[in-house]
Amino acid sequence: MGIEFPQLTSFGTLLAFAQALEETAAACSRDAGHVGAARTHDKRRTRLEQLRRERLNEVVLQPLNGMNRDDYLPADQGNRTPVARAIHLEETISVFYRDAIRLAAQVLGGLERTFERFAKESDGLAADGFGDESNRR
């Protein structure tokens, strides 16, 4: 997809990585035919950008320890269907946000609630399976 996933070295790069995940998930959801999920990811990406601009200017350069970029990169899934790829990506995103919660709580209260909500939304999208079997390609 050509989306850049930065190393996780600061809270600024954590938010940039989250935005890249959301952009990837929106495209993957569109490929899977799930417009609602794509809209959810587009809104989340916009919310992350707002957080970065409005609330986190003072902490974006604070060093980040305990998360490794490679643990959250979307995996190459070869011949899997678009729906299967989308479900796998939702599961990866949920893990990313849950791991980021503990770091966010240390730096800025409130951010962990946003990450928790995003993780739960991704859990729900993955559990939903992007619709019934007739929607799978």
C-alpha cells in the first residue's frame, strides 16, 4: 500500500504509527466491501490527528520504551481473501491499542480511554467478520 510505518520511539511516532494503521485498515475494509468499517477507521485517523495537534504538542517528543514497530506491522497475507485480511488487521490494531494504553496512561491521562475505545471497536469489527459469508470474496 505504500504507507510508511515509523519506528516507535516517541509518542509522536506512536500516534503516526496509529494513523498509518487506521489508513491501512480503511483501505483494507473498503477492499473487503465493508464501507462502515472504512468510515470508522477514517474517523479514528482524523481523531488521532486532532489529538496530536491539540493535546499532545508538549509530549510528542517524549521518549517511548516498551513497544516494537515490527510487532504491529500489517502482515503479508498472501492469498487470503480481502475479508480475512481485514479481520486479521483488526486483530492487530486491537493489540496495538491495548499495548499503547499502558504507555499513554503514564504520560497523559485520557489518551488511554481513546485507545481503549479504538481497541474495542476493532475487536467488534473482527468478531463481526465483516458480514456474513455471502459478503466474502
